[in-house]
Amino acid sequence: MIFPCIDLMDGEVVQLVQGREKALEGGSPDEMLRKFSAFPQIQVIDLDAAMGRGSNDGIVRMLASKAVARVGGGVRTVERARALIEQGAHRVIVGTSAFTKTGVHEPFLAALRDAAGRERLIVAVDSKNGRIVVKGWREPTEFTAEEVLRSLEPYCSGLLCTYVDKEGMLEGTDLDWFRRLRAATTLELTAAGGITTMDEVRALLAMDIHVALGMAIYTGRLRLEELASLVT
């Protein structure tokens, strides 16, 4: 499956480079929904909530009412996860709070699973310089993605794995890294970060890995019509 991404900041659809610098603004949320209508599901990230400076709950609610959406951003409590589901999120993505400095935050994930259901949870596993990074990709941990994937399996039904080294840079991604991740878990995997060409998209789909796309479609490097042909 291919997930077009809608990232929200200050009420606008944006794309960031390396999670920091705003590179461009997309159309309105409604306009992006129309553009992405050929895809069965979308991915929505509330960047303001993720950064702890407010939220875009009204827009998230609107998007989730009109499309099947996996939603993330600022899921630091069970209450936040429940709120996103109540807003219409099909599945909830949890990132930083899934980890401690030394590994998987199992008590928190167990509480989330018990409250929301394992099938509704996706854990974001973001890697930079070979290590999982948290807190907006600014703080490295001591462990790699490959080391923790198996430990996450009891708590979620899918993993969103971002190759941060190339996120938003349109320089291609690391297919070998995703191949190693695929071998490390039986969970559903979604790849993100630097995916730029149709060859990369096809290679990931052939590995049984879903693809989340942002910058490459907002800049026109990947055409929505051609991508949609892969999901029909």
C-alpha cells in the first residue's frame, strides 16, 4: 500500500527537511484530500502536537472524517491516543513515547495497547546515523531499529520506519536498511524517508513493505497518477 502524507503545522499542510526546516507548503487540507482520493488510506501527522506547541485537532478531525487515516503527533498519553481515535483516526502512530533511553517503554505501550487495541497502534521507529532517534529526531538513543523491532511486536500491529538521514532531501533512501528490517519482524512495515523514485517504491512494495510518501509527491518528483496505478 502507498500512503500519501499530510503533515500539519500552524493549520497548514507542510513538508519539512530533516524534521526541522520548512521546505514547502502544500495545498489546503481539503485540496490535498482531493488529490489523494485515489489512495485507500492516508497518513496524517500533527507536527505542532508532536513538538508540544498546540495541535491541529480540528483539521485532523475533518481529514479523518473524510478518509481512512493513520494519525500521529504528540501521542504521549493514553488519553491522547483515545482522543485521536475519537476524532476518527483509523490507527494511531506513537513515536518518542514508545522508547526510553535504553529501549522499549513497555509499560506505556502495554497501557496504550490495552486502551486502544493492538490492531489500532503503529509504532514509529525513526533512525539516524544508525540509531533510533526521538524527540523530533533530535535526541539519539543507544540502540538500533533492528535490535528492538521484535520487542515491539506484542504492543502494535505495524511499524512506521523512517530513514531520517535522507528525510525530505530527495536523494533516495536505503533499501538495504529496509530489507534488514523486513527480515527482523513479521509485523506490517511502512517505509518513509528519502524515497524519491518509482524504482524505490516498486522495490519496497516487492519486499512486502508499505510506502509513505511526502516530499517526492509534493514536489512532483513522483506522479500521483503513476503511484495510484500501483495500488489499483
